[in-house]
Amino acid sequence: DDDVDQHEEAELSAQDLLALAVNFAVEFALPWKAVEALQRLLAYVLKRQDLPESKYSFKKSAGVSLEDAKFHFYCDECQTLVAETSGRLADRNGVRGRCSICGEGYCGRKMLMDGNFFLSLPLERQIKLLLADKQISEALHDRLENTSINDGTCEQIADITDGRAYRKARQKMSPNDLTVTLNSDGSPIFKSSKYSIWPVQVLVNELPVNLRQKNVLTAMLWFGQSHPNMTLLLNSFVQQMEPLEVVGVTWKDGTEDIQSRIHCFSCCADAPARAIMQNMLQFNGHFGCGWCLHPGTVIDGTLRYTVDDPAPERSTDQTIEQMKEATAKSKVIQGVKGPTALINLSHFDVIWGFTPDYMHCVLLGVTRQLTDLWLSTPKRPYYVGCPEKLEKIDKDLCSVKPPLCLHRRQRSLSLRKFWKATEWQQWLLFFALPCLEGILPAKYLKHFALLVNGISLLVKDVVTKADIAESANCLVKFVVQMQFLYGEHSMTFNVHQLLHMAKSTTEQGPLWAHSCFAFESNIGHLKELVTSAKAVPLQIVERVLMASSLNSLKALASPQTQEFLKNRHVSHRQSVIVLGKPRELPQQLFEFVQSQIGHIIGGHVVEHDRVRASRYVFHSEQYKRPNKTDSTAAIFQSKVGIKIRHIISFEDIYHQTRVFAIARKFSTTSAYQSAHILKAEEVRHDYLVDVSQGLHPCIFMKGRKKTFLISL
């Protein structure tokens, strides 16, 4: 009888199984055929009659319906809106419209077949379902409380919510109001065709960074062979935002109903997309900078942003007047082509609502540009691309064993055309200076160090006003010297944007807080949702809606199912956890430990191979399994470099578990005038470190003549 009772208690409800199936389908981007097979398998194995087995019944149970989407049809010739309708099959097939410019008549079925439409996904519903997740709503509650406490006078900037633009916008909002950052960019969907998707995406700024980056929402979707008409797309986005700005959404904070209005106050995009969204000339046109009035100089048929007299900054009021003037006169005024649809958002600044993107400008832009100059321009004084020099650089680069928290191991420079943005980031911030020392001529290395130091100060977890001032000084020097060292032709728009990086940090927070990384990752995820070449946008919309329904399905599931589905990326900031099976500590080491801290040892001392501390995993040198990573190096108490030889734990005299590391200690000095790249020299073989006192991971890099500890 006890066995029967336990079985009944353990039996999952149909709601539990649906939540589990949807979670599985979303995580692995299953096609509908696989979802049907999964449901039939569950029904057969569990002998259940209450589970949906067809695609139709599964969609209905999971709350996935195209009726929740809105279809916008446009004239293919004139790019004007012809009709709008709900996602109901009868509505979208039966809709008719006529172009207001050319007079051409259209029917819904033909426009669907020709692909002359784009879609709005219900943003209000997605936000409500996102906040139905208890973990997310609790995190949001805490952040809103902290935001209300922060009066904007703090010297430290730790996120976008500490930026001057956010604090200014926040003064006109209610305490529970939320803000979003906007992005739009295109990506080809198939390798063998020109078709691309152009989603309009948003993320909620008030969520902690790890949660907001994993919960990017898709507001609009354009699919086709050509670039979208951004005016059409953004006008529809603004229409969707209007009720959210006025009424907002209701969500639960525990048992309390919270009303939050939603405001879009910032936009992050690469330079071409940003120019289209801002309705300004691109960087290859005169006055192509969205933040200042640099006219640009034509050099060898290409526009360059040379170092002349400082260009005055654009002002919001002046730009709005220029938008009106450009419309009235039908001509471009200092790069302004006309009004942007985003001007109709209540808290959006048409100048500093846009920021230079760290990913495209710095990593895929300037860093790649300089590296190509060094390696691909023979007979130049900075050329180091000859085989013998390149071999030395590659040997140092590829011999580095990064810690586990760096998810990509660096590849050879000969493969740099395949590098991802994260690899360029690691090359810029960590590896380039040590690898190039002694190979790249000193004046060019010193110049590059200005870029490394200037950017590293702006991507710290917490940026101070002093950091911003120092970074601005470094980046201005870098840009000025770039022209004299590499010539006027090297003065690209990406180099020019560096002059605006410091202010963008003041306005919008550290560079990582308003970069395209999360949006690019989500576009990659959207592409994974496409399982056939037929009806691509509808496939994406259905699966996005299914993913957004997951939080509400979790909320209706049983406690044990909720526990199983709980976010596995839980922060371990405050915990120290030893990992793996303990073993006896060798007598010689025990005697050393006893001599150092014997007065606090109250129990048996054992050794471990790994420990999780401050949300990072560290290894001892005794852990032999990893051969491509090295997580033994750390910075202790912000200044002491160590390399962990052994990890021990014991119960102290107060019956608390204590964890220590027996480590090699290094004295460190700044390298390249940088705060995070340190020259290291071993000064002590056995050094005892209390792991709970704060370890920060770093890269241990043994160069040709020097050893470096590089703080992450």
C-alpha cells in the first residue's frame, strides 16, 4: 500500500507533462513532427489518455496560436502599408487593400504567397508571461527597489540603470514602470538563398543582466530578400508600444498585483541598422555620425573621419528641428534625412537613445581592422605577418589554457576570418599585448595599449567616473595617434566612434550593458527555430509564442515539476562549495596546514580537486582531467596573484565548514600601464588562502620571457 501511495504522489498531472514537453521542445527547437512524436511517446509509455497527441491539440493546450499575432501587408512596389489584420486564417486570407500611392489592389492570400507582409508579435502578452516566472518576478522586485533607492548621485555605474539617460527618464516615471532596449538587425536564414529575417527585439532593462540576456523578446518580424522598410516596421512597433506606455501590464509580486507601464528609452544596433532607424545618412555619407557634426573627408574615394578640429556634438532639440526641415525641404540637413518613428516614444532621445555598439564598433571593427593592418600589409613598418613572426604570435596565443569561465579557446590568427566577436574580445583585452610584445614595434604596441586600457575600463563590472575620465583620455590619444601612425585612410567610422564611447558609458552604463551580444545570440536562436523552407516567419512566430507560454505553464505545474524546471543557471555568488569526492590529505601538507591554522581546525582535514567560489569554479593543480583549460589561477583580495596547488576543507571549532587553498603566491606589477594585465613573479611556494575571502579568476599566461596574470 505504501508503494501505491508513493506512486500516486509521484504521478504527474497532464499539466505537468505539458510543461515538461513544451520545455523540452523549446530547449531543443524541435520541429512539430518531433513534438507530435514526443507526445505520443509520453502517452504510450505512461499509458495516459489525457495528453495531446496531434500538433493541433498540442498547440491549443500550449497556448500557441497565430491569432495572437498581427499581420501587416504592404505594397511591394511603393513599400506603403496596404492592410492590417489579426492572425486568424480567415482574416489574413480574406483581407483586401489598395496602395494609396500606385492604386494597385491586393488580396491577402496573394500577399501571403508573395511574402509582402511582416508580423507583430504580442509584446504585452510576452512581458506578462515572462513576469509569470516567480524567479524573474522576484528578481525584478528587488531591482526596482534598488532603482528607487539610487538617486543618481552614486560615483559608480554598474548597469544601464545607473546611467545618466536612465536616471533622467526615470524621474518622469512611476516607481513600478519598466524600460526596454530596442534592437533590429538582419541575418540570412539559409546559406543558399538571399532570404533574411529582420526581427525587432527588446529586453527589459530592470532585470538582472543574466536574466535579461536570456529573455530577449521578439516584437516584430520581417522576412524577405531585401532590407525592410524601417519606417513601416518602426511605426508598427511604436503603435504596439503606445498602450504599453499608457496602460502597461499587470503582474504579480507574490500576492500583490503590480501595474507597470513599459517605456522604450534606448536602442542598440550596428552602424548601418542604427542609421536606418535614426533616419540619418550612413557613415559613408557626409555628416554620417549620429552623435556629432563631423563632416567627414573623402580620401581616395572613401569617406574618412580624420582628426581635425573637434566636431560639435549634436543636440536633441537641434536634430528634431533638422528632421522637420529635412521633411519640409525634401533634402538632407547635416546628415538628417527626416523624422524617425522612434521620436513618438515618450522617453526616447533621438541622439543618446542610440549608443555606439561595443561588439560591432570595437571588436568586429577597430580590433579586427588593426589586426589586419599588422598581418596583411607587407612593407609597412608595423607589418608582423611574415611566417616566422606569425608563428611566434600563434604559438603564444594557442598555448594559453583559459579558465572555464572563458567559453571559447582562442584559435590561430590564420583563422581570424572565422573568429566570433567573443574571440576578438579575448584577443583585444587579454592576449594581444603579451603576444605582440617584442614583435610589433614598440610605438605601435604602446599605441594599441591605449585602446586596450581605454576599453577595459569601460567594460568593468563596475565603472567609476574616474574610470570614464581615464578611458576618455586613452581613447582620444588612440584616435589622434591612429592618423599619424597608420595614415588618414585608416580613420574609419569605427575609429571615430571611439570618441563617443566614454559619454555612452556615462549615459547608458558599461559597454556590456548596451551591446548587441544578447540580441545577436537571440537571432541565432530564432534561426534555429526554422525547420523547413516553407512559411519561415510563421514557424518562428509559433515557436516564439510557445516559448513565451512556457513561464505560465511552469506557474501552473506542481511544485516538484517547478523544481525540476527551475532555472539551472542559479547564481552562486555567496556560496563556497567543494566539488568531487574528498580524499586524505598527505601528511606533509597536513603538518603545514596545522602549523598555519591549527588553532581553528576542529575536524578532519580532507583534500578536493575543485571548488565553486564567488560563482566561479576553480581547480587545483592535482586535477588532471582538463588538458585544454586551466582554472588554477586567481586574484585574491583584488591584488594578490595565486596558482592553486591544493584545495582543502575541514570543520572548524565553531562547527562551520571552511575551505582553504594551498597556493603558489605571485608578486604582480602592472604591464602596459594596464590595471588588468599583470606581470607576475613567484615569491612563495606554499601560501594559505581562505577561499571565502574572495577569489577572482584570471588567465595564467607564460610568455616567451615573462609570466602574466590577466584578470577577467
